[in-house]
Amino acid sequence: MKLISGVIAVLAALLLLYSFGVFDPPIVKACEANLKNYLIRPSSYKRDGYILSEKPLTRSELEDRYARTYSRLDYDFKNLSADRLANIKQDIKGFQLESLKSFDNGSLNPTIYGAIIKFNAADDENKPLNTLVECEYYSNDGKTSDMAAGDISLLKADSSDLYRIIQSEAALSPEKKQISQRPIAPYQGWFRDIFRWLIH
């Protein structure tokens, strides 16, 4: 009887933790934290479900990604002096070359993690809408323990309703623009990283 009671108590505790999202994948947590900064009525948010994806990059895909990053440096750092920009370019180019060497010897596993989340949220007239959002996270080493809300890219899913419930970035308050860069689920991400390493 005590054993049965103990099992029931453990199951109840696990169910309670699950209901609070303790076991949600890091990308889902980070995506929702980022998304809620843009929602007109963030307190109305309710998730219906999600689909996850994981795509390891090939060498050519990694090279393309690095090339796009490098080509944006002049725009991203346009306010810096020419000398400072040249130093940044040199550092990034060196990092990219070392990363490609690591990829070639099998010690680097660049991966794009994705999540499509179906959810309900209210518009500015407090009308509930059901829609989708797609999120993407790029990890140069394949790990998820460092994933933060600010690292997530919010992508348009196949629904125009999304635009009825979010604000433009220009309309965000200064506080909301400071999206957290702290890892959102470091321990959970670490356990997932260890598990992925073991099965691969």
C-alpha cells in the first residue's frame, strides 16, 4: 500500500511539474519568452502544441551561413571606426576558419533547432485568435545549454493572424527590447546535450 501511495505521489508530482512546463524543450521555452515580448496581450497566451525539428548542417551549408554573417558586418557595425571594424572582421574570419577545421575533423556539430508552436492569444480588441509561430535557433557546436530567448529567431508561419496579435519591434518598450541573454534552461539543455552525445 505504501509503495502504491508513493508511486501515485511521484506521478502526481511529475504531472504538476509537467503542467508548469518544467519538461518543455529549451527551444520552446526560449521561443515563448521571446514571443511574449511582442504579443499585444501576453497574459492571454496559451499554447496548444508544438512540433520540433533538428537539422545538422553540411559543410557547404555552414560555409554559406558564415558567408552571410560576414557579408552583414559592414551594416551591423556601421557606427564603428574602420580600424575597429577591420579587427572585428579579422576575429570573425579567424573563428570561422577554425570552426571549419573543427567540422572537418568531426569535433563540431553545427545544428539548427526549430519549433512550430500552435497557440491562442488575444488581439487589441481582446478577441482570441488561434495561430502559429515558427522559431529557429542556430548552435555552432550543436549544444542547447546556452540557449537564451534573445538567441531565438521568430519566423513567420503560414498564418496572417499572427500580425493581428503582435507589436512591431519599433513599438516595443525599452524594457522589452532588452531580451534576456541568460540561458533559459541550462540544466535541462545540458542533460539533453549529454543524451544526444550518448546516442550519437
